[in-house]
Amino acid sequence: LQVLCWFRRDLRMDDHAALYHALKSGGRVHCVFVFDTTLLSSLPKQDRRVDFIWRSVRALQYALQCAGGDLMVLHGDPTTLIPTLAERCGAQAVYCNRDYEPAATQRDQLVAAALTKMGCRFQSCKDQVIFERDEVLTQAGQPFTVFTPYKNAWLKKLTTFHVKPYPVQSYLGALATGQSAMPTMAELGFMVTDLDALQIQAGSEGASALFADFLTRIEHYHVARDFPGVKGVSYLSVHLRFGTISIRQLARAAWDVTQPVAGPGHVAWLNELIWRDFYQQILWHHPQVVNHAFKAAYDRLPFPNDAGLFKAWCDGQTGYPIVDAAMRQLNHSGYMHNRLRMITASFLVKDLHIDWRWGERYFAEKLIDFDLAANNGGWQWAASTGCDAQPYFRIFNPVTQSEKFDPKGVFIRRYVPELASCPDRFIHAPWTMTKDVSQRIGLMLGRDYPEPIVDHAKARVFALQLFSKE
Ligand code: FAD
């Protein structure tokens, strides 16, 4: 008996649902990863995500080979390559972990149909989330659209079983041996990026190192997570995106049956992981959110969409230091702190009056951790168009947000060096600086740093009018 295990956004060997089930099936397990040309063809030739995936695949191949197995690494269209490979290996089943994105679901349907024709089974497993699809429903049997009751139902359902690791290590003897080669980045048509300079370590080793570091700080997470100037968050999002770490392992850190009363840091951590599940199930049940507002009426909002304002936002040149620092962090590193994602998204929609989909697209291009469900959910939340979104009349003030979450301007100064010498009391709104201060520190607005491109108070009134029409 031969079976295939098809790796996708689950680039690790440990605690891996599909690999576990394949290994337990009684067959010889052939592992495969496909660099999907239908996805890669639209990407720029220097793309950090491709580089991250490539490095993680290489690490996975090495780990599997060390365990007596192998990973075949193919390049092409998986809807033809996987059935062809299954036929060549004489596989009776193909195992993989479920992906809830509409395009991935479609791809899997095509593969499953081709396999079925050949008499080969397509077996998908839950791995990426703790609870999926219809596992957490309202009492009326409907999917939740509001987070807090979803979270309560999620927590009520959680047992040790749901966070238990899959003991892959005990069954590795069933791996089919091999010494497959790894295509180079150049062979895939891509260039190596600056991941090393950014100190982003791919693969399970990179994820484990980040997680170990985070565990030394998790107790303070509930407080520290809101301040972009301090190391308060886990930075694990890219690893969660590509599955180089197991979600069960992360959830176990917060939820221990022997200690049901966890500290506030642990509770806050689990809460964020539940947000991740929440948006995955929203995308699964409401795939139309990919192009449309969750609240259909908000699809017709007449945003003026000024291209010049959009460019200033993208470039971090709006004259609002916290917004500019955040956008420059994104452009420089492919990452942005959660508090800043909320501030910049709100600013684009409510201050610059640009359709949230423009911002969503820009984030999708730049974020190394880009995840369709979380990005769409986050944007629709900030734009007030989503399920359980920020009400449209609650508009972030970029100056007070900045004062609250970067009080001394530590983060701003890191990414907006023009303002390095700006005194703390003016760093959040440099246009309030008096002439003599400006002369003393040699900082002239309009020359060294932009004047604010919009007046927040006026922009707020305009946004209220825009949204209240619906
Ligand atoms: P931590 O604070 O350490 O959180 C741990 C993990 O919890 C994250 O890695 C993530 O998987 C999950 N998580 C945390 N917050 C959220 C949330 N609000 N929604 C869903 N999952 C969450 N997250 C992405 O992974 N990819 C995206 O493309 C993405 N786009 C976003 C766009 C906007 C406008 C907003 C407001 C949020 C977005 N988020 C996205 C959610 C969140 O900002 C990031 O997950 C987080 O900043 C990643 O950093 P971290 O791993 O250090 O976070």
C-alpha cells in the first residue's frame, strides 16, 4: 500500500495531522510539496514569502530525510501534478491538511475529483485551526458572526483532546525513503531576499526559537502587546501562516487542564488565537467577503479614492508620525504591529476616505504573514464594514492613539528618523510645534517632514457623513 502526504501551508514534521494519519494508514508514505505556478506567476521575482517558503521546504525536506523519509519538491500546477504523482507511486490515498481559502478549496476539489476517477482517495484533515467550519455554532446551529459569543462557545468546547499533539515521531518508520533534490530559487524563477538581514529565520527551528523567547514574556502579553515600541508580541504570525509551528502547541501554552485558571497574559494569548479561528470560519462560511463588505449595504459607500492620498499613505508620508512609522515598518520589514495595523487601516478609510479594499490589497502585497482570512477580517473590522466590526462612528484619532501606545515616540523615532530630535510633547503632532522649537532643532515641516495631508477633525466629519448615508 502506497500513500501520498501533500504538504501545503503546514511546513513542519512535528504534530502534523495529515502526516500522522498517512503514517498510521498502513501504507508507505511519500511526501510531496508543490511550488504552485498558478500562485507564483503573479508574484514579483523578489518575494519574501517565496523565500520563506523555500527555506522552510528545504528544512522540512532535510528533517524528513534525516528521519529516513523524503520530500519530493515539484514545480507546476498541483491539480495535474498531484494526480500524476499519485498514479506514478500507485498511491491509494492522498493525505493533506485542509485549507479554508476559496481558491484553495477549489483547487482541492479539482484534485479530489481527478483522484477519485483513478480510484485514489483524497483525505483532508483539520490541522491549521483548533476548531473549523461547523464545529462551533450558535445554539440555533448557525455560524457565529460576533466574536465574544463565538469565543465563549469555543472555550466551552475546548478539551485536552483538541490541543493534544499528533505523535508523528512514533510512526516515522512508515516513511518512504528517497533523496530528492531541492530546486534552487533561481530555478523557480525567484531571487533570494533580505530575510537574513531582517533576522527572519524560516522553518520549524525559526518558529521554535521565537516561541521559546515568547514564553519568557507571555505573562506580560496582555499589557505589552499593545505597545509597538516594546517587544511584547510573539512575531509568530508568519510561522502560523506557513504552518512551521502547530497551532495546538501554541494553544497548549495557554490552556493547561491542570491549571484552568491561567494568568491574564495567557488568557490574552489564547484570545488572539481564537480571533484567528474566528476569521477562518468567517471566510469559510462567507467566502464573498473576499471582494465584498460583510455588511452588504457598505459595498456601495462612495469613497472618493484620491490616488495621491493613497500614495502618501503607502509611502509613509502622511504627516501623521504614528501612521508614517507604521507604514515604513511594513515597507521595510514586511511586518506591522497589530495596534498599528488597526491605526493605519482606520486612517486610510476614515481619514483619507479610501476604499478598504485598496489597503487590504497593499497589505496583501507587503505582509510576509499575509493571511486572507485575518487580513480581510482586520480590514473589514477597521473599516466598519465587517461582521462584529468597529461601529463606523467610533473613529480612531491618530494623535491620541499615538500618545497612548507610543508615549515617548520610541517606535516613531525608529522608523521616522527625521523626527528623532523632536521633543516628546510634539512627536505625535509635529505641526503643533512652535517656531522657535522648530528652529532650535532644525526641523521644518514641509521641508524635512510632511505637513499633515488631512485635518483629522474635518476628515472625521466627512467620514461620518459618508457612512451615515448607508
Ligand atoms: P501576536 O500578538 O503574537 O498574536 C499571535 C497570533 O494570533 C498571531 O500570529 C495571529 O496568528 C493571531 N492573531 C492575533 N491577532 C489576530 C487578529 N486580530 N486576527 C486574526 N488572528 C490574529 N494577521 C495575519 O496573520 N495576517 C494578516 O494578513 C493580517 N492582516 C491584518 C490586517 C489588519 C488591518 C489588522 C487590523 C490585523 C491583521 N492581522 C493579520 C492580525 C494581527 O495584526 C496579526 O496577526 C499580528 O499583528 C501578527 O503579529 P504577532 O504574530 O506578533 O501577533
